[in-house]
Amino acid sequence: MKKVLKRKDLIILLVLIIILVSLLPFYVLKIREIVLSNKFANYVSDTYSNYTNPIFSIDKIVYYSSAFVTDNSSDSNFQNINIGEYTDIAIYVNNTNTTDELTDENTISELYIDNIKVSSKTNKGQPTLCYKNPYYFATYRGLEEPANGRIDFNIISNNKDNKESAYNSPSFYQDCSNPISLGYINKDMVTNFEVANTDTLALNGTIFQKANLTIDDLAFTMSFKIHIKNNKGEEFICNVNRSVLNGDFASGIYEGYVATQFTPDEGTYQFIKVSD
């Protein structure tokens, strides 16, 4: 009788083991589901918080568009010129959405721009997006073409760095108090343009109309990604995709230049935190 009971106990134990082993994958999957669910919930919460109360966002973008020429004349009398277009771009970053105080969370340790693409409607000229020395904003000077399609900014964090920076290379304050300064240039839209009377030649946007360049020729689209890392080591990305000189105001460039401002709608053009 005693041996039979032991055999029953053994059978029961084996059955329980089989049941537990068969249920083990279910519990593993269930635990994994709970962990992933919590992780996803945290991600959704962080993403929602970032959208509704972002640490960094673009406050406004200012544009200044005009013309530049290259003199081909042997005696430098501007009777034979190439005509190009330039647009200076100032992007203002808002880092006071969550607090007016400067913290590791809303100050910058790294900034660069990549995935740069520029195109015009009629594919005239040679368009490029560059860094622009802000001291030369609204003049065709101070441009530095990017290497390998990427613009890396020096981060200015103190007065010594500020004094030593001539802004000839990309520079940005860690407290976001200066704009990201860029310059669009489109060289040789018209080549070997003959100027009959240089006395009436103005080296600004009025030359576009004389050279029969339309607004469609001058309008362009720019897109790129702005990457930011704060002093906590957190990374953020903002995708910029803008059409320029595409409104009713654009014809004003024929009078010399056009200066405009784009102010994003609330909830757009925010820097999204890159997930860990």
C-alpha cells in the first residue's frame, strides 16, 4: 500500500512538472508583454510630453533674398556677367518652453545639420545650402560650403569662446541666444549676360527681371535635419522642409530684395527626443 502511494505521488509530481513546463512559455510571453507594454506606455507618455511641452522648438525662420553677379569682363566693367541668387536664413531655437532658467536639459552641447537637400522648380543654376557668417547677413559674403553634406557647429559656452570666435566657421551659443545662420546660393542661373549700359546696373534683385528670370526660377525648396544634444546627453531631431519665395510677396524681389519671416504653428517644428 505504501509503494502504491509513492507511485501516485510520483505520477502527480510528474504531471505537475509537465503542466508547469507547458505553461512556462505562456508566462514568459506574458511577462515580456507586460514589460514591453510598460516600456511602450512610458515611450508614449514621454513622446506626448515632448509634443505638448517640448524642450526645444523652432520659434521663427527669417529669410533675406537678393541677387549677386560674377563679372566676366576682361576690364572689370560688368558688361558681361553671370547672375546668381542668394537667400540668407536665420533659424531661431526656443529653449524656454519648459522653463526660463538655463539647465543641463535646455542648453546645447552639440549641434549639426545633415540630410541637406535643395532644389529649384526649373533646375537653373547650381544650388547649395551653406553656413552663413551672421555678421554678413543680407550681403553676399561670409559663406562656407559644407563638407560631406553636413554642417557641424562650434558650441560657444563662455565669454572666452565668444571673444575668440569670428563666426567664420559655424558657431552657436549653448543657451540658444543666437540663431542658426545659413545661406542658400544658386550660382550661374544666367551666364554671360550682356549689359548694354552699366550706368543703370544695380547689383540686386532688379537684375533678375532684366535677365528674364521668373519667380518660378527663383523659388526653391530646402530640407534638412537639425540634430541637438543637450548637456544631459539627450539627443533631439527637428526635420525642416520649407519652400521659399513661393508667395505673393515674392515678386518684391524685382525691386531689389525680399525679407520675410515664417512663424510655425503651435505644435509644429519641434525637436523630438531620440529614444534610447
